[in-house]
Amino acid sequence: MKRNFNSILVATDFSEKSLAALEESYNLAKLTRLKITLIHVIRDSGQSLLSVFESDNSRKLQKEYEDQIRAELIRVAEDASKKSGVPVNAVISRGKEYDKILKSAKLLESKFIVMGLNAEPFAVNKDYIGSITSKVIRNATCPVITVNNKHTFDGCRSILLPLDLTQETRQKVTNAIELAKLFGSRIKVMSVLTSPHDKEETNRLEIQMNQVKRFIEDSNIPVTAELVEKSPDANSPAPVILKYAEEQGDIDLIMIMTQKESGLIEYFIGSSAQDIISRSKVPVMSIIPQQLGFISIFS
């Protein structure tokens, strides 16, 4: 069934990363001819037993705070609309951030969710994704684009498509093709060879890469494919993928897919995916596998 989309949902907390995410959505909105909906969620601390005794003054202060937030959000939306040339709506919601973002994406029939990585205030590990971003990625029914840095290139020259031998990872190929057509991008396919001396693994990866390369070529998309060995000091494929992306010099989007933990129904962000999302210098698109009812983002 063909699905109609109405918007690109951009979550903001007015931080530098969330504003960078907003700028990242401009070209996407133009090319898809969709409006941008900018959402800010005021965290709801919940009703306490003392709430009935709230003073008029505290309620007044709360209203003043919300009015200030609303005014700032409208200002940011108007400024974004002028810069991008596309309509930008402002929405304020109250509750749990991830829950309101997910519900708003469904209600607004959003094609993408775009957000900056939220940092936990007291996180020791600076590569930590953040609970809000993590929950949105795990539970969204549309692709989620995360932005960790201000992206300087206006457009998308090349899409990096890391492949492994899992069934889910192959589902990225069609989505990458459609996205490449939209942006006029090339696709760079790469696989990380974790065991260089394992001939069976090498042969399987080479066969898969050649099949994917031919499939992309048949769609008239410029494509390259490369098998890269994992260095002995790398704990996972993530550092190899990130190093490859940086060395290429023209990668403007990395496309990954969430993986399924054996024996569990819920999909989670594996350690490699977390590393890629948290450390990538370019935007990362996370896609949910079809087993969760994923619909092609360009269907």
C-alpha cells in the first residue's frame, strides 16, 4: 500500500546539535516537497500530591516559562522557513520527550525524524547516544536521521552503505538507491572483513557485495564497492566504518539498520550502531527492519 507523508519532524531543545539537525533537514524537505514540523517537548515531571496546593505565583511562573519557550520556538521556525524556503511549523508538547516525538511523528505522518544527539547531563562516556535519542531510534516507525555535528556540505554527495551478512542489512539497499536518486548521490558500499584468514567469510562477503553492486548499477546509480579488513586493535566494525567514511572525504550520510537480539522481539541499537551514531561526523540514518512492519521510505 502506498503511504502518503506530510512532514519531516525535527525535534529541538534549542541546543547547538538540535539546531544543526534543523539545518540538515532543509534540503531533504525541498527534495521531498514536504514541510518541516519543529517540535519542542516540555518535560512533564508528573503530578505530585502537592500539586493541588500550587500557588498562583508558581502557576504564573510556569505559564511565563511556556510563553517564552513558545515565542522562541516560533522565532526559530520563522527563521528556518526564511533560510530554507520551505514551510516550517512550530509545535509544543508536554510529557516524556521520546514518547511525544514518536506520537507526533505518527500523528503528522512524518516521513523522517531528524534530531541532534541529546547528551546526558552527567554522562561519563561522551560517546553515549542519550536515552531520548536511543528510545526514538528503537521505536520509530520511520527512518531517524541523527546529527552529531554541524554539517558543512549543502547536499549529499555520497551515501555510505556498510553491509554485513545479516538478512536485515540487505534491506538497506533499496532505500539507499531511492535516496541516491533523490539527492543525485553516488553509493559507496563497503564490508568489514573481521577475519581476514577466514576464506568462507571472505567469499560470502565478496559474493554479496558484487550482487549489491550490480543491483545498484542496474538502477543507474554510480557505485563503488570495497572490502576493508578490520585492524587487530579494533573492537568492532564501527571504527573501521568511521575511518573509511572520513578518508573518503565525500560521505555525507551513513545508512545503518537496527539489529535484532537473538530470542527477543524488541529491536535494539547494537554496540557497533551506537558507536557509529555517537561518533560519526556526518548524519546517520537508522532504519527499522521489515519484520517490524517497516514500509519503504519512498513507497
